[in-house]
Amino acid sequence: MSIVELLNVEAALAMVRRQWKVVAVCFTVSVVAGMIFVTTAAPRYTSSATVLMDRGSKQLVNDLSLVAGVLDDEGSVLSQVEVIKSEVVALRVVDKLNLVDDAVFNAQSTSVFNYIRTLVRQILSVFPWAASSSPVEDDRERRRQAAAASLENGIDVDRVGRSYVLEISYETVSPDLAAKIVNATAEAYIDDKLNSRYEATRRASAWLVDRIAELREKSLDTDLAVQKFRSANGLVTTGSGSVSDQQLSELNTALIGAQSDVAKTQARLQRIRQILDTGQTDAIVTDVLDSSISNELRTKYLNASRLEAQISSRLGPNHVQAVRLRGEMDEYKRLMFDELGRIAQGYQSEVDVALARQRSLEKSVIDATSVSATANETKVQLRELEREAETYRNLYQTFLQRYQEAVQQQSFPVTDARVITRGAASGLPTYPKKPSALALFAILGIAVGAGASLLREYRERFFRTSDQIRDVLGIEFLGNIAIMAREDQHSKAGINETQPSLWLDSEVVSHAVLHPYSAMAETLRNCKIAADFTARSRGCKIVGIISALPGEGKSTVAINLATLLAGQGNRTVLIDSDLRNPGASRALTVQPNMGIVEVLLGEASASGCLLTDRLSGLRFLPSAMRNKVPHSAELLNSAAMGKLLHDLSEEADYIILDLPPLGPVVDAKVIAGRVDNFIMVVEWGKTARRFVKDTLLQNHSVHEKCAGIVLNKVDQSKMRLYQSYGSGDYYRDQYSSYYQYVA
């Protein structure tokens, strides 16, 4: 069944109609198995305990532990789930509860595989090379490991929602044992966390001791390297820095002061020279004010000037006293300027001294700068050594502090988990859950039935409907022939059994005559019409009845078609042309001494071998069946066969050839040139579509002359399951009233 057909609702419903019995059988078997299971299964009880990952102790744990024990994400919670289900915790529980010797616990863990392993070990223990040095201890350790493995498989740990609560569950045949196991598992988990924290702290302490000793040596070595480098490069320091830097700073300060003194002395010298050059008597400098000689001369000059002015105003400027006073004034002025010259010479000396001091300081600064530059280049290496020494010193202090914390942590049994609900013995069994188990078995049965049905539909490769004939083979469909019961019904048809007939004891081969209004008779009439339309001439029609495989009923169809044609007044000859397996001769219970083989070999005449049925007028050329003919194809393709058909055509309207199947032999292929058309019989629901198609394609001459296909041995009760809406099969029930004998 293709995917397109599965998506077709009509096809799906048809599949359900065809396969519902398979689903019903699987469903029934599965439900019965489920009922047996729920009634015979031993009850099991489940107990649960809950453990909280306590976040309240976060600060204390972080302060005291080197290992962060607080769970902050889902991954950490899931990791704790795996810890609870680990072998370490399981072994603790086994040892604590002595599950190795617990009969109830061991009874539930026994299996066929355990028995087999035990038996193999007992057999191997006979051999010396397989014997253990301490069989008792080894056996107990093996049982201990087996008990732990069984416990690991049985323990179920689930996270409660998005919280930090873990639920530990265990199912066993004893409610008390289940409660003991979950409580022991919770306690073993908490103990394991304490032990793991202690072990981690102990290992960290041991590691820190080695690192502290190593860092102490490194710190001392780097400090000593710094001091040696200072001494080797003259990088002596004081409280405020290196000596060279302090010296350069002091020289720079002194040089600035010297430059300031030079500027001041030069300014004073320049000023006094300006006074001397201009002859300003009223110009004053600081040293003139401090000089007693200059002050006395200036006083005298001023007094003489005042008297000269008074005398000149009273007696005239040419008065002797006025002239004398002006002379004294000139002398005083000369003496004042001489005194200024002496002061200027002092200023010049101060300028020379300040300049000499400035040049000396400048030279000292240049020398100190050169020394400082060289020292700075060396300080780069010194700073690198100091940084290395500082790093090791800080690491040493940090590791020493962590070591002290680790030593203190060993004495604090702090854990971030605690039991909030202890397991209790349950009074009601949790296994088996009868409604759920029955529902599961029912669903499983339906699923298995549906799978088997789909497989059966997928493997459906046979012809079931007329549409399949037309779609796959491209040949006209002539009708269905139902499965017929093999019983004598001549009396029902009103036939006188005293009349000589070839088939008095066979209902199958005379069905079309006995039931002329049946569906089979209508199909054979359709075959006659198809043969008439496809015949090359209007004379005698030679019709070959073929099939793809033996046993598809072609001989029965050939006999019934021939008898029907004869019963309608047509001169009909039936020839059993299957020389290797003459089915028509056997079906008509004829055992002649001479037949078609003898006619073709020239040992007998056709008229002497033909048998005539007085009831219908059908003439029949049988096959003697004395010996099998290995060269049957040559006989059918011989000139004698051509002459036989020609002679019979002169005396008959229809010649029906019961030919061998196309699949095993080539007899039908070699006689195709002498046959007007073929009618192919295909067994309903038995012969594969691909085989029929390939057989026709391999026999091109037969395919071209094939007038149509007849589906034989149709199961009418199942045929309804393959009907599609709008097809001829769908309306079969509506026109079946036209058939007096539907089958």
C-alpha cells in the first residue's frame, strides 16, 4: 500500500475493514496477557525521601571551604543526582544495611543471568587455574558489588520542579526495606558530601604545604636578587628615593637659585650704570641709601643748592657766593657719582661671582643628569626584579592564609544538604498498577495489530480489483469468477443425468451451463464479446486461454467458456493444448488412448480422437496423458498443428485452446501466430502483479493479442473489502439481482 493510498481516507477505511480482525486478535491476546500479568505479578512497594540542597549555609560554606558546595544551576543539581546514584553511595548503603545477607533484597535481584554466572563460576572453580586464592572473600566481594549494582539500578532520583529538592525513591517487595534503603541512601549521600569535603580540604592542605615551602624559597631568592642588584649598580636608596635622584634634585634647586641671583645682580648693575650714564642726581638705589658717604654728600649738595637758590634770588646768579656755591655743588655731584662708581664695581663683582656659581652648578647638573640617566636604565631591570619579588611575596602570603583556612575547615563538619522528609513504609503497592498495565497492554496490542496490518497491506502485491488490472497491465478487465464448491448440482439445474455427458460428476467445469444466469456465465459472455471484437477475421475464432502460473484455473475457465459457447448454438471445439500437464482432460475425467499428440504425430486422425458432448454439442480434443512430451513447443508450432487448426476452422465457429502457463514453458508463445486472441486467467489474491506484468512483457506476441484479463477464484466475502467508491465492484450489490446464482 503506497503513501498516497494511506493518505486517502477511503483507502484507509478500506484497509481498516480488511485488517480489523488482525488488530482485534492482537488486542485480545495482549489484553489477556495483561490480565495474566496483573494477576500473577508480585506486588512491589515504593518509599521516598527528600533531600534539600540547603542554600542557607552558602556564606558559611564559602567562608570556610575551598570547595564551593552551593548549587547555583541546573547542571550542579543534576550532578548531585548522579552522586546519589553512584557506586560509592550504593556501597555505603549495602554495608550499612548488610544487604549482602538480606534474603528479601537478594530474592528480588535474582535472574536467569545470575544463575548462569553462578553456575559458570562453580564449574570454573573446579580447575586449579581458575581457583581463587581466597574464594570466600572473593565471593562476598562479588556479592557486595552485585548488591550495589542492583541498588544503583533500583534507586530513582528526581528533582522536584525547579527547586533544590531531590526526591529519592526505591521500589521493592518489602515496604519496610524500601523505607530503610531510601533513608540510608539519603544519610549516605550527606556523609559522602562531608567526607568528600574533608578529603578535598585535606588534599588541598597537603598541596598547600608543598607550595608554601616552594613559594617561601622563591620569595627569599627574589628579595636577595633585588638587594644584590642594587649593590652591584649603586642604586642606594634613602627614605625618599635614590641618592642620585636626590642629588640631582638639590643641584637643580641650587642652579635655579644661582640663576635668580645672577639675574638680580645684573639688574642692579644695569640700573646703576643707567644712573651713571644719565647723570641723574635724584636717582636712588638701595646701596646708595645704605651708604653714609653718599647720604652725607647728598645732604651737602642739597644744602648748597638751597643756599645757591636763595642767594641767586636775592643777590643775582652772578654773585660771588652764588658762583662759589655752584662750584661746591659740582664738586659734591662729582663725589656722589664717584661713590656710585664704586658701588657699581661692587655690583659687577657680585655679577661675576653669581655667574661663576651658575656655571659651576650647570656643570654639576649635567654630570648628575648623566648619572641619573644611567641609573634609570638600570632601574628597569631593578623594577622587574622587584615585581617578581613582590609577586612571590603576595603568593606566599595568600597561600599561607589559605592553608590556615583549610586547617580550620577540617574541624567544621558543614554540608549544604539535609534530609527534609524521611521515607516511610507504604501500605499500598505501587506495582503493578492494574488499570495502567491493562491500558498499556491494550495499546501495545493495538499498536502491534496496526503494525502487522500495515505490513500486510504493504506486502499486498496481488490483483484484487479491476482498476489494478487496467492500471498495472493496461489490458481490459473482463470480469470476476468466484470460488466454486465442488459438488454435483445437475439435479438443481433440471438436467437428466442419464444423458451421456463428459462432466456428469463435476460442478466446477459445468458451472456456466448449470447456472446460465450466474456472474461467472456473464463474465464468460464478456470474454466471448472481447474475442469477437479483437478477432482478425469474421470466420472461426481461435481463442487461447492462458495464465502466468499453474493452478490459476485456466482449464476450468476454458471448459466453461467452451460449454457456454456450445450451449448458445455455436460450433465449438475445445483442444487440450497443455501437452505436459493436460488439466482439461483431467477435469473432464476423460482417459482416451489417443489424443492431440497422436494427431500431430500422424498416428491418428482428428475425427477419430474428437469427443462430443451430446448435452451441449461441444467437441473436445483431449491429451492422452500416457507419456510426457518433452518437445511440446515444436509440436504446437508444427505444420501439423497449423493443418489441424485449419481443418477444424472449416467445421467450427470457435476453437478454444487450453494452453500451458506462460511462466514455466514457451508453448503459448510459439503458437501465438496461429491464435486470434488470448484471454488470460489470473488468480485473485495469489499471483503477484509484477510477475504477471513481467511475464506479458517477455511474451510480446501474446501481450499484443491479449483481449482481456479474468480474475479467477475470487473470494466474494473479501472482495467487498477492496471495493473503492465509484468502481464497478462498489455497485456489485446493486446489480447482483440480475444473477440467479451470484457465485
